[in-house]
Amino acid sequence: MLRTNTCGELRIEDVSKEVTLCGWVQKSRDLGGMTFIDLRDRYGLTQLVFNLDWDSNLCKQARALGREFVLQITGTVIERENKNKNTPSGDIEIKVSVLTILNSSLTPPFTIEDDTDGGDELRMKYRYLDLRRAMVRKNLELRHRIAIETRNYLDKLNFIEVETPVLIKSTPEGARDFVVPSRMNKNQFYALPQSPQTFKQLLMVSGFDRYYQIVKCFRDEDLRADRQPEFTQIDCEMSFVEQEDILNTFEGLLVYLFKTVKNIDIPKIPRMSYAQAMKHYGNDKPDTRFEMKLIDLNSVCKGKNFNLFNEAELIIGLCATGAAEYTRKQLDELTEWVKRPQIGASGLVYVRYQNDGTLKSSVDKFYSEEDLKKWAEVCDAKKGDLILVLAGNKHEIRKAASELRLELGNRLGLRDKNKFSCLWVVDFPLIEWNEGDPNVLASLSGRWHAKHHPFTSPKKEDLYIINSMISEIREEIIADRPMNYKVQIPRAMAYDIVVNGVEIGGGSIRIHNKDLQGKMFEILGFSKEEAQKQFGFLMNAFEFGAPPHGGIALGFDRLCSMFGGADSIRDFIAFPKNNSGRDVMIDAPSEISAEQLDELEIELKKQP
Amino acid sequence: MLRTNTCGELRIEDVSKEVTLCGWVQKSRDLGGMTFIDLRDRYGLTQLVFNLDWDSNLCKQARALGREFVLQITGTVIERENKNKNTPSGDIEIKVSVLTILNSSLTPPFTIEDDTDGGDELRMKYRYLDLRRAMVRKNLELRHRIAIETRNYLDKLNFIEVETPVLIKSTPEGARDFVVPSRMNKNQFYALPQSPQTFKQLLMVSGFDRYYQIVKCFRDEDLRADRQPEFTQIDCEMSFVEQEDILNTFEGLLVYLFKTVKNIDIPKIPRMSYAQAMKHYGNDKPDTRFEMKLIDLNSVCKGKNFNLFNEAELIIGLCATGAAEYTRKQLDELTEWVKRPQIGASGLVYVRYQNDGTLKSSVDKFYSEEDLKKWAEVCDAKKGDLILVLAGNKHEIRKAASELRLELGNRLGLRDKNKFSCLWVVDFPLIEWNEGDPNVLASLSGRWHAKHHPFTSPKKEDLYIINSMISEIREEIIADRPMNYKVQIPRAMAYDIVVNGVEIGGGSIRIHNKDLQGKMFEILGFSKEEAQKQFGFLMNAFEFGAPPHGGIALGFDRLCSMFGGADSIRDFIAFPKNNSGRDVMIDAPSEISAEQLDELEIELKKQP
């Protein structure tokens, strides 16, 4: 080794030892005849000291060193006069006797500090320098720790990690696949997996009974903020279990990770149905760090002269605790906020429940104080609270109310990054109508779409809905757009784990019966031939003794950023891509040679 | 859970417990009024017993069960009358009271036994059934165990696992890349990594100092036997180290794995130079489980009337201990064996050192017994040994002698799968002349090629050769084919780890200096523009304080098969591809839709 110690480990007990360190020049200061250099490596900072009186040549050499030069130094550990209590190695410094420059450095394009002066784009172009910053490095160390502890937990429970293939078959029923032309099988393509779904189910058919994998997955989406074309999942599957077994096993994983990684004890995680989540939070991933539920005010708001409310399908109240003192300016601003197209409300009604017990609203013209008292009662509002009311179509207004709720949570400081609230959302709808989604092929719109995926099992008590849908499909009496299928969509044995309003993962009990799987494909609009062509191997596997099974996948990037208390996943990925799917550091994707295209027997489409 | 216990854990101590098990019907036997079923899961086998007298309906139901049906049973653990000492659960059986068929099964296309009647192709098509066989399952369990222990070892040494991207940039200087058309960046392609080489070097520039990753890599090769288009590496890199530090660290990993996984103590691993390996074994990955070195017989064979030897560049002797009694028939057969085109020798001379001390050869016409004595001396042959002699051009005849040596090793039982001999081969040539390799683009032939990869550092003492090559390239005086460049090829700080004649991994100290890296690209025939376009990011990174670094990558599939005592890697991969790169189970690669091609703006080349 070129060093005896790291820059993070020397302490007062090491004084008078001769050591050799390697690292980068973090900063350097000349004070009179002395030169001090902070030498940095992954483990910390150690101060080097040079003195013109001790060795003038060496000291002059030290003075010529620039930021980020790579050094190897040998010297003696001495006690510091001015100890730095903020650094673990702050009690000592190294009196350097030998200095070797291992490499020089140009001046970096931004400062290598937590609080850097580099903008996002510059940092990404020079990601190898950005990764030198302690905060980014710590994020990746956290990621490593979570991965190790996840494996420890699952290994102890007899889960076996099995690598599933990356070059698989295109099954574009969900999001778009990335495809890979095959040179050896002309005109054919592999696809990169959106998840190892079918393989983990086959492993269950094989009897592996407890599988996991921390695995890269791929989705060719139009990237929204904080989505990556390649992302990592903790992917798991179990046999001979029921939904509660899976929930308990992975609740156990979260409890274990919170404890070992963050030393936080989290309580038993509550379960909430999708229907309840939508009703109370307008959202299938509610942030339960704070209450402020959506209150149905239809019964107390309708029947007066206020047409906006009378005509609305749903009137929703939110009670912002202690916010009665919001100024008119603040309320106007909130009103503008909900009217933005992203939120889409037509307006915002407020009721101040003032400290003197009176109620003051923006609709005093239509509602008496007696009326408003009733609102306050239904909302469980107290003196000093502010009630905000939205009205409109059920679906849209719930969404708007959910956004307003989260915004109020932010403004009222109810969304503390150091507080964690976990929730299981269960009983998701099995299917949803695809109106046309920019992330799936256009040919798939105007069809039922699996909410989770096509292998998810319906709830037993809703199987009758599946059967009646199938009868109607076979009798061809379903209309073009059966959105409100008898107002009932079958529910699935599907669940999401939500932490602080972020979906960390989800899963389901799978279908393990060929006939039921066939019916699902039928509802999803696959012809028998298509189903056989794309998923024949799975349907065949179900003929040979498939066990009852189910599983879950956790978004590993998201899990890490949640543990790191960050909003963005990008700084928890060593080499992320930007919103156009580009790696700006290596400049990929890029053109390939005509020779490569020729060998693959593909051509770029002529631009018109 | 649908079970209280697994099929592998019940013992005599559990007698009289009521248990519920789930599993597959392995086999079933009717004996008089009794029916016995072996129920199988991942953990073992447990015998179920039914009796017409106890419950005739239940017993009849049991008799109707087919192989591979999935059952859930509840019953009482009882002591077996005829204990089966070959099964851990062989002391007990379950008197079943409740039987639930969780799923039925068609008759599998082959038997689910270690010694199956299924051929390779059938097993791959029904891989999910093949994986039910205990021996295949154990291979994957071994793989999981090796991965876990590898991570434990490296984690303790402060290595951090960092995930590098899978969608990267095509740099087809080595083997062919798989490419991925980008929909969002028209006419551009990602490539799948052949290794995370440049990323791990960038991580060193970032100061991560000890990196590892168990990672999928991809190579679009014409598949030889036992190669896979996607394969897994244990990929590692270290900073502030010299070659010996890396060798010792990963020797430590092997020692640790052999101990924890196989409970074998392996001795200190010797180092051998590439030149020595080629001289003594004719092979850069010698099987050192047995000696039988290649002996240079030029000094004792030349100068007689045997023209074949006189004209040969090199005469090689192999001493097969105790093989003097090989019959004429065996020797004729060996002669035919070396004359096969794969081996390519023109013939084989033998000398029997008979037990009575006389020597008998196939070239008695040309060589006296006195001459042959000298051969025997040089070969260190003893009475009872057989000397086999090959002659020809140095390069070809060493290769042939190496093959013959391995074949003799097999025939003499010297290659025991339960014995392990490890070796570091060091000082590999830095470059080699590319004559035209089916696995690289045709446009790259007739150039120097990096033997390890373009980032490998030359040995310090051979830098002068690099410099004189560069001068000559710049003066354009190097001829078209400088194969015998002053008979000297610069040596690299590159090393392979070889176990039982199989290369398990290799690595090198890397270049960390931009100028030297530029020279390497120049020798490899890159123009400045090409080098900048493909590797500019790395060259730029070297400007900002790159530390001295080096690393290694171990072939994980190969490592697992070696630990499993198998020749083929295929049964250590859950879902392998065949020799045409196809997954015959899912039938991939496959055609994709016109809509997908359109979106990617590519076209299949019209077939003429």
C-alpha cells in the first residue's frame, strides 16, 4: 500500500508515530513561515504542516501545490496547538518530512465543498469531481449500507438472491421497452426488463419459495422529474403465503432498516384501503405525517344560494389547524395557487374560525354563521383554525384537494424530513381504463390496463365481477368504453408501501391458475394468440404445479433518498442520466458506426 | 403462512406435533392399504402416510395425486418404522389428516431427479422444471452463498459497492457491444457495458478508493461453448496500491471463500510470469494440479539424422510419470489425437523408459540408447516413465504440447475436481497484433490490440519500448505489420488468477497519467479525435488529480462452477442462453412490432 493510514483515523493517541498518507489537497494556508494543508480522502481530513525553518525546500514545494493535487506524504503525528473540534482528526497534525506529488490537477470547475458553487449541469458533466464532495459520497455510502443490511435481513429469512436475465423478450403491454437488436438472430430483438416479474414467478414455480434480487430495471419513458431510464429495485417473491405474510415480512425489513441504518424505531405500520386513501386524502399515497383529512361537506354546503356548490359533485373541506390568522394576501395567494393548471381548481373558499369564536368566510353572502358552524363541526375545526373548501367533479377535486393538503402541510411545517410515517395501502383496483398514456404504445390506448400488472390476482370476493366481464366480452356486448363498468372495478390483492407520501414499493398476490390468467389477458384485450406468443411460457409453467405466490418490489433509489432525507433520487445514483436520458459526462447515447449498423442489419430511418 | 414447517426440518424430536406442510409430490407408492407420498420443497423431502383404515376417502384422494401436484397437508408427526438414513427427515413421517390440492400438474416432460431423463434442449425449454432438481437448485444456492461471502469479505475491508450504469456509450475497440437505440435521442444508441472499466476508474478519480460490484456485463460474441452473452463479474478497483497489494487482497478473498464455502485451506498462491507459463506449460493459464512441464529438448535432439527435429524451431518433451507401459495401441491413438486439426501436431515421438532401465523409442533408427538417456536426463524421467516428444514452430508446438499435457493429465487421473491449485500469472504482454478476430469489428484488424485493455499500465522498466514505438509511429517508419517489434513487446502490470487451468479473473494496474494514456491510444491506432470522442471524459478526468489505481475482475459464473466442481457454467445460471444467444424458454430474442421500430426510427435492412 502507498499509505499506512487514512486521512480519517489518526487521533491524539497516535502522536509521535511516523505515518504515510495519500490524498487530495482540500485547501492550503500560508501563515508566516508555516504552511498548512488539509489532505482529504474518503475517510476524512488530516492537517499537514510545513515550516520554512524546518525545511525551506519542502515548505516551498508545499506552497506551490494547487487544490486537488494528489499527494503521498510521510511525517510524524504531532499534537495541534489549535485543535479543531469539528473534525475527528482535529487534535493532531502531521509534520511532513517527505512529500511526493502523485498527480497534479487543473483547477476544478467548481469547489469541492458541500456547499459548492457548481450548478447542476456542470456537476453532472464533471460527476467524477462532484462525487468527491462529502455529501454525495455519504449518499452512496448510505446506499451501500442499505443494500448490505437488506441482504442480511433477507438472507436470514432464507431468501435466496437469484440473478435473472437482462436480455429478455419484449412485452410492451405496460411502459415502453428498451430493445437490443440481435446480430446472431437477424431481425430479432431482445428487450431490457422493466422488472424481473415473469422470471421471479417462474422461480416460484421452480420451488425457490423465497427469492430476492437487488436488480437494475429499465423503462423507456418520457422522463418526468426524478425518473431514470435505468433504476434499481429490491425485487422479492414468496410462495405458500397470503397477503398479510408478505406485508409482515417487508414491514419487518423496513423496521430493520430504520433501526440498523438510522437507529429509529418505527411503530406497526397501519393498513388503509385504496378507497379510504382516495376518500380521506385524495391520493393513493397519502403523506400521513399529518392528519388534515379531506372532509366531505356535501351535506352541509348544498341547498343554499351558492350555485357553484350546488352544482358540484363533491365539496371538500380541509381544516388547517391554527391557520385562522392567514392574511387576506396569503389567502389570495393560495387561491391563485389552486387555480394554476397543475392543480386545476376553479377557486377556493375559506372560513376563518377566529379566536373570539366567530366565523368569517369568503361566502358570507350565501351562508349564515350558523351554517358555517356546521361546516366547522363536520371538519372538527377549533378556534384559530382555517377551513379551506374546494368543489368540483369528484375525481378532479380530490386530486386538487390532495395537492392543497400537501402544500398546506409544507407551509405549516407538518412535513418534517426527520419524521417518518409509513402506511400500507391495500385493495387497489385490478384494472383501469387506458385513455391514452404518453408512456405506452398508442395502439394500447382505449383498452383496459392492469393497474399493477397483468399477473395480479383479483380479490376472491370480486372474482364474480371478472366472470361477468368475461361473459360480456365473449358476448361482445361491452361498449367501446366500459369505464364505469357497473360502477364496480374488481379489486386486486395488491398493495403499496408508502412512506411520507412517497410510494416506496408495491406488489401483489399473483394469479397461479392458468384459466384465471387467461381471463385476465382476455380482459386486457390480448387475443389468445398474442397471450400465447408473449406469455405462453408462463401459462405453460402454470400447468406444471404452480404454487400460490406473491411478492413485492421496492424502489431502491427512492428508498435510499428517503433514508437520506432528500427529495431527489439523483444524488443517490453514482452516474445518473438527465431528463433527456443522457449521460452528459460520457456523452451517451451517441452515434454508432455504419459497420455496427450493417452487422445488425438495421438502418436509420431516412429523415423526410 | 400456508405452512408451519418446511419439508426439510422435522426430526424425531418433533414426533406428535401437529404440522402443516406445503410442497410438490415427488413420488407416491401404494403398499396394501397404505399410501406413501414423498412431499418435496426447497428444503428437503418429508414422507406423508395415508391408510385406508384410518380414512378411506382421504387415502383414495391421495392415490389419485400425480407427480408434481402441489399440496398443502396437515397432520401429526409420527416415528417411521423403516427409517431412511439418507434423508435428514428420514426418521419421521406425517400421518395426514387434511389434504388440500393447491394446484394440479401435467406429467412433466422429464423426471425431476438428479439423474434426469431430460436432454439439454428439453431441460432448457422447461427450465422452470429443471430448476426443481436438487442439483441445479444447490448450484444456485452455492452461487448465492459465494455472493454473500464475497460481499462480507469486501465490506469488512471497506470496499463500497457502487452501481455503475448499464446504458452507456459504445466503444467498440474490444469485443462487439450490444447496442440500444434511443427513442428520445434520435439516431443515437446506448451500449451495454462489456465491463464497468471506465466507471470504476472514474470512481477512483472521485476518491472512492475501494470499489466493488457484482455486476452483469455483456458481450456480443459468436458464442463459443460455455460463453454467455450476459455474464456476471465481481468487479473491483483500489487506489493508492501497487500490484502486490491487489494480488494479496484478492488472494485473501479466494482463501476466505475456499474456507467459508468449502472448508478448504488453500496455501499461499505462487506467482509465475507469462513468459514462464508459456515456456513451461505452453499456456497462460496452466493447470498446476500436476507438474509435467514442457521440456526444451533442442539441445539433446538436434544434430542427428532426424530431419523433422533438425528443422524444427522447438522440440518439446513431456514426461508422463509411470506411463511406460502404455501399449502400442494407446500410443498410436495418442498420435492420432495430436494430429487432429484442433491440436495440429504433425506427429508424436515416444520414448519408453522401461522398468529394466532400457529405453525404447519410436525413433530408434536415429537415436542411440545413449542419446535417449540424455533426453531422459533432461526430462528428469525415471524408470517406468514415458517421454512424449513434439516438434514444430515454437508458437504452434507449445500450444499443441499444452493440449497434450492436459489430455495426459486427464488420462493419468491427475486432474482431480476436488483438488484446487491456484496460480497468479503476471507480466502479461501489453499489446498483441490483431490478425483479424471474429469477435471484433473487421475494421479493427491489422492493428495493435490491448491484450488486457487500453487502460493497462506498462511495466515501468518497459516504458522505453512504448516511447520508441511512439517515435517510430510518429515518424511513420513502422511497417504494415510490426509483429516482431524488435522482438520485444512491452510487458504490462497485468495479472490473471488461474485455478486448475481455468482463468477465474484478471486485472491490472491502470494508467493514471493523461500523456501515457494518450500514447497508448496512439499505439492502438486511435486518432486523437477518436480517442477524444470515445474516451475524452476519462482523459479529462485524469487532468484533475487521478490517483494511482488498479483492479481486478473475477468471472462470477466461472468462479461458481469451479466451486461446484463443474466444467460448465450453464447450470450455475438460473436462466442461461444457448449457443445462439437464445433463451429457448421465453423464446427471445423475437420480432418487435412495426410501431416499436417506427418510434425508434429504425428499419430492418431489406434482405436482397
